[in-house]
Amino acid sequence: DQQVKQNSPSLSVQEGRISILNCDYTNSMFDYFLWYKKYPAEGPTFLISISSIKDKNEDGRFTVFLNKSAKHLSLHIVPSQPGDSAVYFCAASAPYNQGGKLIFGQGTELSVKP
Amino acid sequence: GAGVSQSPSNKVTEKGKDVELRCDPISGHTALYWYRQRLGQGLEFLIYFQGNSAPDKSGLPSDRFSAERTGESVSTLTIQRTQQEDSAVYLCASSLSRTPTDTQYFGPGTRLTVL
């Protein structure tokens, strides 16, 4: 039972263009979402998050959009840079009474070509 | 400051042997999580510790898996009688508390290969 899904295993974009990574979830009780970035042989690093009371959160080149009715979120990176090439994981945080464990999607491997 | 560290970075073992993986969280972090990532898949929650509270073991896949944490310091994940399907990268994360908005910081992981 995959509660968080990233249906695109890979994405390739040109440097300078926009990268859009998508994520869907099934549990309407989720109210906090995160994106993590992972380079090979390293642990994931936190990138950006969004609470369900918002529909957008922006941090520099990274913007996360949340559509609660569609149970969908997306990460926009603009402009994309070669250093952004990594695997991106979408995650939902379990409700507080279940601890802060994260439920991850399968990841999308982004390749930004010069 | 020092981040989350894990050891060993790589472990190759034979089927049926026991293995022990270690995690050193960031100092002062009361919450500690174990996840695993099998090839081509996302991270899968295993267990978490919060201070002196009883751990949440709901993600452990079988009774061959166990974990301990002493206070708010080191944690060890033990897998008994390893099977080939246990091959994965085992990741540890720590955060200030279990509050969802407290960022989880991950270690580099231990790559376990069961032959």
C-alpha cells in the first residue's frame, strides 16, 4: 500500500529551464509534506516543506505547490542547474500522535544537462 | 557541527549470519529514526525512538529485526539470521523532537549486502 507515490522514476531537463517533479498521496490525514534530495552514497538532505494550511512555499529557486483536493504536490526548480542532478524524494509526515516518521515516495532521478 | 554518523559504511555478510549496524545521532536530538532503502525503491520506515518513551516498532518487517537506543545517544539495529531480501541501504536520521516540523537529518547509511 503505497501512500506516497512518485510516478516518474526519472526526469531530464536542460540547464536554465524549469524542472517539475510530481508527487501524489492517498491519505487525507497527512498535513505536512517535505522534499528531500539525495546524492549517490550520501544520506537524503532536507530541501523544502509545506504545511497543509498553505498551497505554496518558496525558497530561492525551489517552490513547492500543494493541491489538497487532488492530493497532489509538486516541486519546481527554476532555473535548473547541473548541481541539482540528484534523486528527489517526496515525503509525508505521519500525524503527531504517530510520531514524526516520514512516508516516502519512490523517488525521481533528476538529470540537468549543461 | 557533527552530523549523523553511521558505521560500518558497507557490510557484506553471508545468509544466516547476524549483523549489527550503528548510528550516532546529532547531540541533543531526542528523536532517532531508522529507515531502509531497497534497490530502486523509496525509504521505508523501520523504527523510531523518542527520549525515554517506548519505541515505535511498527515498521520492523519481521522479528529478526530489533533496535536499541541508550538514552538519547547511540542506537544499534540488529538483524538476526540475515536473508538476501535484507540487502539494502540502512539509513538513520535524528531530529530535535518527534514534532513533524523538526527536520530529520540523515546519516550516510550502511549498505548491507547479504550473499
